Amino acid sequence: MSKTTEYILKPSEEDAIIEAIKKAELKTSGEIRIHIEKKANGDAYKRALEVFHLLKMNQTQLRNGVLIYLAVEDKTFAICGDKGINDVVPDDFWDTTKNLMETHFKSGRFKEGLIAGIDKSGEQLATYFPWQKDDENELPNTISKG
């Protein structure tokens, strides 16, 4: 990830990622967010946890939020799931999801990598937290940037 935050994704690619989030969330009560910033200023996972709380992802009713965090200049990323989803997915789920995304990122295909992570996370969320008729979208589907 050698580009700055502003140029890692084109506006049309951001739109495609937001659509992937919306599509995934149609099947689940879970919430998926993407956050992109220049530097993690340390461990990417620790920073992702901070952002997770700043974005209030820990306040969903079923504790089933997922954050995909990218630190562009550090060339690193992390995935955080809240307690509800972490308690039910296989132990290696986040690592296998990260590996899938990384194959795209190494080729400079950031949109495809993010969508792959969203799709895989969405499948698990739909399995364990299927959409109910009274579900509300608890968090915005936008890409946040720091």
C-alpha cells in the first residue's frame, strides 16, 4: 500500500465497496465498516481496536460489528470483530479472511481485497446473525478516514 489515503481508492471504487457492505448487511443484523488512514502509529491491530471503539462499533445490540482497518503508509491492515461474532466464528476465521484480502492487496487491487473481506465477513455474519424483519442499520455504511 504505497499510495496516500486519498488515492488508494477512486471514488467509483469507494462506491463499489459501500455497495458491497450494503449487500452483505441485507442478509444480517451485523455491521461492517471500513476505516482507512495513513499510519497506525504502532501496532495495526491495537489501532484498529481504538478505531472500533471511536466508531462505536462496540455498541451494536448483538455485539456483531466487524471493522476492516487499513494503514496505507504503514502497508498494514487488521480486522476486528466484536464479542458476538468472535465467539462464534472458527478460531482461524479472521486470519483466513486477512490472507484472502492480502492476496489482492499485494497486487495493488485494494477494492477487490476489501470486497473479498466484506463478502467473507458478511457470509459469517449472515450464518450466525441472520437478518430479521425488525433489524435496523445501526451504523453508517460509509468508509471512514483518519
